[in-house]
Amino acid sequence: MDLVCPGCGFSRAFNPPAGDSRKLTTRCPRCEIRFSIESSSGNLLAVECPKCHKMQATQESCAVCGVIYRKYSAQKIEWPDVADG
């Protein structure tokens, strides 16, 4: 199954151990937002707001400060300059 970041949409293959149903917290390597998943299903349980850092139930925007995760994360990602060869 693919694990998809709720902040920027980055995805990576995720293969949980059979029978494991722990809550796991991870950080996206691209936008650095933290989120929690259920290890057996990959279901998203909670998301850390990238602006105010409040961990809360899964949604598309922060209930505390109102930031929309994908828009905020897209602004924060800086791409390296590409030199002409």
C-alpha cells in the first residue's frame, strides 16, 4: 500500500507487518509534517499542523489556526536550483 502525506501529497510504499495494529507517527521527508497512521491499515489518524504544530484529528485544514495543509506545505517546499550544463 502507499502511504500519502496529507500535507504535500508525497507518497511512498508502506508494507506493515501482518497482525500489527499499532499507532505509528511519522514525518514526511519532503514537507516535514508529522502525522499518525494505524499500522495495520495505513489509515490516517492525526495530522500535525505545519504552522502551529497542533496535532489533531485528520482533516484538510487546521481547526486552530485555519491553515490549509496542502497550500501551506506547497509554499514551504523549496526546490534546488538546476544549473545549465
